[in-house]
Amino acid sequence: MTRQIEITEEDRKIAAFAALAIVIHVLESSFPSPVPGIKPGLANIVTLLVLFRYGWRFAAWVSLLRVTAGSLLLGTFMSPTFFLSLSGALASLLAMLLLWTGMRPWVGMAGVSILASISHVMAQLLVAWWLFIPHRGILALTPILIAAGVFFGLFNAIIASSIEKRLENTV
């Protein structure tokens, strides 16, 4: 007896958004970073849009599928890069969950994006310190990473808000 898995419309949406995020993730990884360890995280724009359109559970699926499939495509699965990416994704998802459930009426896309971005880079810094560079000197990067988190969090929120407005006008 063969078991059939029912594919729902929800599954199709998650797969489509995850595929878009994976493509952006892979493309972004091909560009060199002007500052080591700092990238805009453009694939997170997709996660942000999904969060505001479909909720946290959808966004979590998209984010975790992006990290896993992206690392498989880039050949970094189970490598230090994978664990850094996964820790950042988990931390940003936790930040989004806390804001989404506790402060949703008062926090907009920019607030969610900035906090998620800062959470992402801080988790990566802590994992790098804990697993790879166990020296207190690495913590000196904290102000730079927080500034980058604020900048790219806001940058991604501006792009996501612009896309969201266009989608509202067409749908």
C-alpha cells in the first residue's frame, strides 16, 4: 500500500516563497561582501513579506527551508557557514515571533525587520565566538554588527514595504 501525501494550497505557497528566497540567497552569496561577515540578507525580504501576509508559521517555514536548501545548493550544509546561517535564522524567527504575538499592533515592518536583523547578527556572533573563535576580542565587532543590522534591517523593510504596497494595489 502506497501512502499519498496531500499537498495543500498552503504547501504550494510556502514552496513558492521558499523557492524565491532560495534563489535570492544563492544569488546574493555569489557577490563578494565589502566587509567580511556583513551582507544585506535580501532573501529576508521574502520572509518579511510572508510574515505580514500569511503569519509567523509561514515565515518560519520559508526561512528554515531557505537556510537548508540554500546550504545544500551552495555546498555548505553542516559546515560552519550553515550553523551560522541557521543560528541567525532561528534568532530572527524568535524575535519576529515575540514581536508578532506581543506587539503586533504597535510595531510595523521596519521595527520587525530591524529587531530580526539585529537578532540575526548577534546570534551569529555568539555562535562564532562559542564554536569557532573563543576569544573575547571577537565581541569588539558587536557595535559594527548592530549598526549593520539596523541599516540592513531598515533597508530590507523599505524594500518589503514598497513591494507590499504594489501587491496591495494589484490584488
